[in-house]
Amino acid sequence: MVNLFDYDLAFSRNIGWVTEQEQQLLKTKRVAIAGLGGVGSTHLLTLIRLGITKFNLADFDEYACENTNRQAGATTKTYGIKKLDAMVDMALAINPELEINTFPDGINAKNMDDFLNDVDCYVDSLDFFVMDARRLVFQKCAEKSIAATTAAPIGMGTAYLNFLPGKMTFEEYFCFEGCSENEQYLKFFLGLTPSALQSSYLVDPSRFDVANKKGPSTIMGCQLAAGVTASQVLKIFLNRGDVLNVPWGLHFDAYCNKFKKTWRPGGNNNPIQKLAFAIAKKRMNI
């Protein structure tokens, strides 16, 4: 089959919302994505269709049946296949001209510098319960002046935070220092969702299984997260529009029909956050 791919034609329907010159700028940018599960796989496909052509991708996991409800690469044909391999195949099927560096062992202290080499923006897609690697990559992004973002699929919505160079950092916002693993999970959740829009319709709290590092997630949350993330990445790259940095954040919930622009000065050291943390710790016996 003849390869009929043409970059300008493939992304010509973006023009109007971006200029031709801006589209060419997007073509030059490199994005790093750690984790190619629910949000990571959708982030990748969305950014490719936006016209980004360079990626550093990290994941060590394989697809399984339980991934079917929310992960773009999960099909009966990919069960048992490495997520990284399946998503690279899918990515190149969309744009065969992509430049992709792969990290099949995931991210760690040994490969972090290579993972972030020549990167213009880091998009966090690590599993919720992966905390050490997440803290390290955000620390490295701050040190290297790389814009870093995280969008969590929360229920049927998404909560989004930016960490831009020279501004409030991941650690300054979440305040993990001196906390146990379970306390870090709780602080991460509360910091992501200070407005707690999703709390009104959670029907089975027992599905949050911290001991086995599992929690409920929907495809709606993942796809909304990818749309919000790609829009913010575009604004960062093109220097267009108001790009928020923590302690400001965004939370949209499609089930509740609600949108909140959140603000927690001091991050989790904010008195409101401290109170929420104390109450949640007591309820969860942490």
C-alpha cells in the first residue's frame, strides 16, 4: 500500500483554530509521557492528532482484560502485549513520520535525564499509586525548567494542574515531605481535587482499594483529561491564552454539570486542605 501521509494535509483541519505557522511550531515540539495506561494512551493519541511529532514514551506494563474499560490500546488482540509496543504501533499508524524514543523499563533515577532530554513539556500519566517516580520526574522538570502537567481522571470529569518553570513546584504544592505512603496518596488526591466535585455520585467507596493499589476510573474521565491536557500543552507551546499554575487549578465534572477554577494558596498547607486531610485521615484510619 502506498504511503499517502502528508503532514500539512493530515492536520489541515486544525488550521483556523491555530495558524499555519503555529501548526509548524507544534510539529517541532517534543513531549514526554510517563505511563501509557488510561490517561497516557489517550494523551498520546490526542497530541499526535494535534500535530506533535516528537515523543519520549515510558511504560513497562502489559495490557490485560481489566484495562478494557478505559485504555485506548486495550483490545482482545493486545492482552498480554506491552502497552508501549502497542501504543507505538498505533501512533505510527496515525503518523508514520513520528520521532519516538522509548523507555520500556519505565522511568527511574538512572534514565530520568535521558527521558527528559530535549523535552519541551512533560505530561504526567503515571498510575495514581506511583509516587516515588512521580515526585522525581516533577523535581527534575523543575530543575531543568521543563513545563509539567498532570490531569487526573476523577469520576466522570478531570482535575488539572500545571507546574511551570520558575513557579510553585510539585513538592511545594502537595507537601509530601515526612508523610507515609498512604498519607502521600491522600494528599495527592486532595491536592488534585480541592473542590471534590466527584464526591456526590460515588456509589461504592469500597472500590478505592489502597492496599492493592486499585481504584475506579471511567473512559469519560480519561478522554476529558486528554482534551484538557492537549489544550493546555498547545497554549504553553504557542504562548497563547492564560496558562494557570498551581495553586490555581481546573476541575470539570460532566456528571455534575459543574466547572470549578480552584485556588489553594500554600497547596496542601492551606488551612482548608489541612482540615480536609485531617478529616479524611480519620475516616480512612490512616
